[in-house]
Amino acid sequence: MNKAKEPSKEIAVSIAPWLTVRAGIKAIEFYKSAFDTVEVYRLDMPDGSVIARLAVEGAEFWVSDGALQNGQLENLGGDTVRMILTVTDPDTIFQKALHAGAEEISPLSEGHGWRIGRLMDPFGLHWEIGRPIE
């Protein structure tokens, strides 16, 4: 009886959102410009689509082109997702995102123990950019 070899290092448990967009390469460039993300992993597909794992100061998320069905992104049966990006300096990141092409939904303000604002990226996804107030 063969036993599977034990992994040599522990795997950290994490949850990473996977964002499906119409223009993966443009989305990756937007997130780099807006949120100072870095590419951790990237797979360019022969059909021109892309899958990438990005990180903002170590916080990871995935981006890929979505499968189209009748001109619409594939519906995976879930509800709308809103991303919350917690950073040390939300004012700077919020302004960078607006400059990179995001649309302001709610300006940065303080309430409920947070300094936070909401924007929509060029791909229709909503992001709340903020930090807890000490």
C-alpha cells in the first residue's frame, strides 16, 4: 500500500475572491495602477484570455476573463459581491483609483468606526476603500 508523501510545509488557510470580468488584461493593469497590486501568478491563455493572482500588500485576489453566454458574463448563480480593501492610507488609494478610471459611489468619510469610501471600478465591481479609526 503506497502512502501519499506528506507535504513538506504547512498550507495557510485563506479565502481569496475571484473576480470575473470582461477584459482581464485591462483589469489587471487597472488594479496595478489603482491599488498598487503586484502579480503573484499569471497564466496567459492561447485565446487571449488571462487568469491572474494579484496581491495588495500581501492580500490576494484572483482576476480572469469570464465565459460569455449570449454576450453576457457567465452567471455562476451567486449574488453581487462588494470588495473591501483595508489599507493604511485610504485617501491616497481612493484618489489613485479615481485617477485610474474608477467612479466614485460614496466619498471618503468617517462613520461606524471607519474612514471609508466606495467606488466602482471600470469593470462594474464595487470596492470600499478604508481603514478602522483608532
